[in-house]
Amino acid sequence: MIYLITGQPGTGKTLRMISMLKNRKDLQGRPLYIDGIPEVDPDKIPHEPLPEGCNGGNWHEWLPTNAIIVIDECQRYWRQRSNGSTVPPAVQAMETHRHKGVDIFLLTQHPRLIDINVKSFVENHVHLSKSQLGNRRSWEWQKCGNPDNKGDVRDALVKPYTLDKNVYGLYKSAELHTKIKTGRSMWVYLFPIALLAAIGLGTWAFLTLKNQLSPQTMQQVAAQAASEPAAGKGEADAAPQTDAGHYPQPQQQQPDPQEAKTLKAEDFQPALDGKPWTAPVYAPHNTSIQTMPFPVGCIKSGNKCTCYTDQATPIRGMDKGLCLDFAENGIYNPYKQPQQAVQTTANTAPAPAPESSVMALDSKARPDLMPPPFTSVQ
């Protein structure tokens, strides 16, 4: 079986490989050859020295049956090559490596560094990485994956891992006998400080507020809150009343949201058919309405009859019979404020009321909704 371990320098590729050789039972008791990892402790990790003139690049010529070979920085032997170039003999031999029962472990920084044929033979690939916070994770595929491809990363088996400190000192790393140091982001150190500062600031604010709100202060606040509803009620009782026969005057204060009425379709349905001004929305208690569609003049033109408001707009939905009656007999407005009689002498007679007029036209209503010139017929 061909294994591939990838990762940037310092992610622990070699350390993971040595830990596997030390702890995996299926890798023990077999001939082991290591190429590229110097000074591996033979007592802790029993292995055979490479024969003279032999290396990982020509493993197919000398590796015995049922053996294990570890090749670190394997791109030294099988780098990427152009299409159509000759396939190296050692790569060709990987096609039938199972016939000899050998296991090959390849280590490199990234799979793009090695021969495409080698990648196609990989049956287990583990990629190691380290975040800015120092957390380590591994991505595992049952083939050669691409850690830079979002689709491959999504399909990988992701697991956290830690460095096996028990194998420190069993080999020489990077030409020096050193441990792998994990660089950490400054947030690892700043986060606990920020958390403690937030807790301290919150505690200080709570104690300060608690000291300011003494029992006497709390009683004053409660008394003030209790007096506010009573004051609001007194203001409501002092609302001005509306005289009968007058349009109600709108109040200056904002309406209480709890008492606000939501308009519905039935609010515009006249109580008396053919008389739109009898709809509930125009009731005297509705102070948001300034006027209503009450007729001030009706015009009969041929077979049509149209009544107009004081804004010179036609009244829609007006009963035709009522319109003809108004046009012929005049309109009585019960909502109109009575005119004050001016007494010049004690026995002054009131002026006679104007008679109703019937306005006969020989044309249709004008498009601007204003009645055309007409002749009054007494």
C-alpha cells in the first residue's frame, strides 16, 4: 500500500511518521528502510541500513518482499514531469508493488510537487496543517487529495491532532536536535486578558450603579412612575368637547396607540344605501377626519345626475334618485353651522331663505369636475 503524508515545514510530518513506526503494530516485525530521516534511534525504531548505492529512487531494484520503506522529501526522486515524457522505472514498479507485499510511505510538502503517476497510486493521504491560533488539524482521504481544492477539503475526514512528545529525540530533525515549536497568534494571549478586563469592567459598572441607586432613590423613582398615569388621565379628562352640528376639531396631542383604531373595509360602508357620508368612518368621534363627501350641489344633465362636494369633486356611489331629488328640490345640510342673524332694529324681519334651483344642462359634466355655466330655472 502507498501512503502519502503532506504538510508545510513545522507541521509535524516526520514526527507523525516516527510515531506511526513506533506505535502501529502492523508496521512492526517487518524489514524497515528509511530514506531521508537522519539518525533514527535503532533501539526504539528498529530498521535496516540502506544497501550501498541504494535509495528510495530505485527501491524496485533492491527492496525485499514484505518490507517497508519510508521516503522523506520524495519529490527528490519523482518531481512533476511534462506530458508524454518517459515514466521513471521506480514509478512504473508502483503499479505492481502489491505483488511483493511492500508498503511505501511518501513524505512531501504538497502533492503538486510529485509525479502525477505517483499520486494516482496513493491509497491513503493525510495532510497536516496548523492555524494561526496554533491548533493542528489533519485532512485524510482514501486517495491523493488536493488541500487547496474546496471540494476535496469538504470531502476529507478532518480531525484535530497533537504532536506525540514521546518520540521527541528519536530522530534528528532539520539537521538539528530540536523540538518542533508551535508559533501562536497574539490573540491566544490577548483573549484571556480581554476576557478578564470585560469581567472587571462589568463588575465595576454593576457596583457603581448599585451604589447610586440607594433605597431612597428607588422609592422616589417608584413614586414618580406611579404619578405619571394619574397625570395622563387628568389631561384626557380636560379634552375639549364638540358642539352639535359642527365638524369635530382635531386634537393636537398624539392619539394613544392602545386606543388607535385600525380602519377596515366596513368602516367605509354607508349606513344608508346611496349616502356615502353616513359611513362609520365619518362619525363625529373620529377626530382624524376633517371633512366628508356631503353634497353641496347636484347637476342633472340628460339622463345623468352628478352631485359634487365642497371641493368640486363628484360623489361616487350616490343614489341616482336622491341626486335627482337634490337637483330638483335643493339640498338640506344638517351639518352646516347656522348663520348668526344681524339685528339692525328691534323689528327687523329675517331675510327670506333662497329657493332651491334646478340646473338643467345640455352637455355632460366637464372633465375637471367643475360644473359648466348653467341657467337657473326658478
